[in-house]
Amino acid sequence: MSSTSRVDPTSPLKLEFPQSLAVYDDYAAAQKAVDFLADEKFPVEQCLIVGTDLKRIERITGRLTTGKVAAGGLASGVWLGLFVGLVFSLFTEGETFQTIISTVVFGALFGLIWAMVGYAMTRGRRDFSSVTQVVATRYEVLVEHKVAAQARELLARLPGATPNPFA
């Protein structure tokens, strides 16, 4: 079973008989090609840009220390407590200020404890913070077979966007 057959037939992310038009090293080049086709009045609704050869990139943003983890847990707990306090104050009568302050304090304690327990459970195996992203290394422009020849002719006129027929 091919991966395209798993896409819902009514999905806008499906072409009946897609053919490869061109392969690019970055998304901007693929987008430029489709934009050029749109400018040439080509039916771009019969195109797909597909990112392939996915890889996960993890950028290390810093060292984690007990103090940083505690401060982060405390800060996120304060925000959570503030939000809960504001919601409670909308639906309860009485001292709004006391309600908000008490939920902020409980939120801060909860955030601090939760963050410290989570950090302790890693047992030093992950003493750094990071940001991850999944990116494609190639971008393939696919078109419906009925209009593939027209798309190739049009795209051949775009400087630097010569389609790769062997993609």
C-alpha cells in the first residue's frame, strides 16, 4: 500500500495521478516555482509541494541547573495560577484579589514541585535545554498527470528552475 493511498480521497492533500515536476533543495525554491506557475495562470490547485527526506534537528539552547529548573517551574506555575485565579474570580463572589493571590501561590508551588520532580527523575541524563524541529531536506513539486506537460513547459521559462526529470 503506498503512502498516498492512505490519504482520504476527499482530502485536498491528494492528487489522483501525481507526477514529479521538479525537486528543490529548499522550500523557498519550490514555492517560487509554484508561484511562477500561478502567475502564468496555471491551475495550481493541481500541484503539491511535498517535503521529503525528513530529519530532526535539535538545537541546544543552554545548560540546565537546579536553579534554572526551579525558576522555570516557578514562573510557569505563577502563570497557571494567575489564569486559574482570574477564571475563579469571574465565577465567584467575594474577595477577587485574595482569590487571585491564593491561586498564584498554589500555582507557583505546584509548578516548582512538578518541575523539580521531573528534573530529579532524569537523574542527570539530560542536563540541557533544547528546541527541536523536523525539517525536510528536499522539496518535490508534484502535479496532476493531465497538466504535467503544460507545467513543465511553463516552468522551463523560469530562470534557475529547470525541472529535474530524474527526481
